[in-house]
Amino acid sequence: MASNWNERYSDAAFAYGEEPNEFLKEQLSSLTPGTILFPAEGEGRNAVYAAKAGGDVSAFDLSDAGKKKALTLAEKNNVKIDYTIGTFPDVSYGQNQFDAIALIYAHFPAAVKSQYHKTLNGYLRHGGTIIFEAFSKNHPKYRRRNENVGGPVEIDMLFSIEEIKNDFSNFEVIEMRETEVHLREGKYHDGIGSVIRFVGRKK
């Protein structure tokens, strides 16, 4: 899987653009800057934005090419991010380390995605915030109409509201909805798709 992402990120252009995800941008505007983790961060557009907003930012991804572009983007924007290469079994953060965790199109294999969410749960302090946006299980019909909107082909890598509620059952739900969005995020997120948006506060 790392080779696939390295190939995608090897292009000079940023695969998902240099601008942050709009939902993340909206949610960060209402949070006090603090420690924030970005799993599966790719080329760094969201992490760099959070750092520009005053956050103490950590990120990880399995792609060396993604990290290289993320650090280049950070330098371009005169900020620093702590970026680690690895997957969930490889990285090690402290319990209750982060004030916020942002899962922005962080799609994982079906066999491990709930376990990964539970791991992240432990990294987040009580009162901390999860910001989540990813493609829903209704997204494939949008992808069939327009492949440029992107997203996994495997239905089990997509999300339902019920899955998110189960994985983050110890959270106060601030926002939880399935909605249609028009993505304009580089070459690979270009079009209308179906997403789950979730903001929760750890009890």
C-alpha cells in the first residue's frame, strides 16, 4: 500500500491540493489551538493549516513521498510539524496526549479500522475533540457517476453513522450527519460525493 501512495504523491502537483479540507477549517476556527494529531496525513495540507492556526501539530503516514511534500509545504508556510513515517502499529504516542485528533479521509482496511479508532481514542485527553470527515457507504454510486471524486472502491473501507457511533461511543456528539458535498481538493477529490461528518468531545 505504501508504494501506491508513494506513486500518487510523486507527482509535482499536490494530489489533494495545498488548501485544507473545508470541514476541518470550519471546525478548527472554533477550537483553542493546542496539540493535534493527523493520522494518514499524506502531503500535509491539513496539518500545515492547523500549524498556521497556532496548533502544536503531529502527523503520520506510511508514505515517504507524502512526508517529503508535507515538510516542503510546511517550510513554504513558515511552520513546523512533527511528521512520522509509519502505520498504527509503528507509531507510539502517549495516552491522553492530544487536545484534538483530525481524521480527514483516513480510510483503513475493514479488519483494522475500528481497532485504529480505539487506539486514537486513547491518545485523546478527556474533553478533547475528534474531527472526522470520510466517505460514506453510499458514496460508490457517486463514484460510478464520476471517478474523479475519488474514495475507496471497497465498501468495507467506507463508513456508516452506526460504525462511527460504535467506535466513539464514549464521546458527546457535537455533530454527526451523512451529507452530500462538492469536493474541490486537487486532482483526486473533484466532484460531488457522500460523506460522514462527525465532531465529538471525549467524555
